[in-house]
Amino acid sequence: MHDRFQSIILWALVLVIAPAASAHAVTDLPETSRYLLLLLHVFGMILLFGNIAVSSLWMTQARKTGDRAILFYATKTVFRADLLFTLPGLILVIGPGVFLVGGVEDWARASWAELSLALVAVVAFVWLTQVVRYQRKMLHVTKEAAELRIGLSEAFYYYERRWSLWSALVTVLLLASLYLMVFKPHLWGPAV
């Protein structure tokens, strides 16, 4: 199940990136189309940051209770929220973002976009391989504790710390990507 889940997400990201990466410049698009792409792009970032903030708050509050049933419910909800908000957020950031930068020839002059896309790709990789991994482990441990009515094992707290660490890295990388998208600094190559 886990491998199938990762494959589905990976293919969803590839299906968005591949056509966008080979796109020609969108400067020929009507201004309203460019604004729609920009709106989708910004909305994707809002989904990502919103879900990160709510998930962190949700888990922090649930952890304070120490109640295994509440922690199970919170972990399950955070996992579902990632599927409903993080995955679409990543797709909306990457797809329209690549189209907004334009064709391949424009990428050579947009070093900020190259770095920003690389950071978002790392975010997607870390989310898929680490954040989701520890969410699943937390979900398993809390479900077992809630069903058997036993205390949480130390494994839960270990997984929760790892989840928090990887989530913090994702947040920092997204903030760096957001900075690059807003300020568009020239980092290398010919200037735009």
C-alpha cells in the first residue's frame, strides 16, 4: 500500500512537471490567462503553508492532552489533510509556476526560478519520503494504542519528533522558495 501511495503521488507530480517543463513561453497568452496561472500558483502556496500551520498546531495541541484516542484522531486527520491540501498545493505551485516562467530559453535567464523549482522538488521529495513515512508510523502506533487501550510507546514520541524535524525543514525550504518567487533575485547566468 505504501509503495503504491508513493508511486501515485510521484506520477501525479511528474504528470504536472513534464508538460509544463517543455512548454513554450506563456508571454503569448492573454493577460487574464497569466493572472489565472498566477492565482493558481499563489493558491497552491497558500494551501501548503496553511496545511503546515494547521497540522503543526493540531498535533501540538493533541500531544498536550496525552490522550491516545485524541492523538490517533489528530494523526489520522493530519495525514488526510496532507492528501487533500499538500499534494494539490505542490501541484498548483509547480505546474503554473513552470508555465509562468516560460519556455526553456527563459529558464537560463531566471536563476531564481531554477533554484525555487529545485527547492520545491526537494520539498516534494522530503514530504513523500520522510514526512509521510513518519505520519504513517505515528498513525499505526496511535491506532494500536487507542484500540488496545494501552499507553503510547516511546516509539510514538520518536516518530513525532522526526515528523516535526522533517516538517520544519519543509517549512524552511518553502519559505526560501517563496522569497525567491516574490523577489526574483538574479543568482547566476545572464540577467533577465
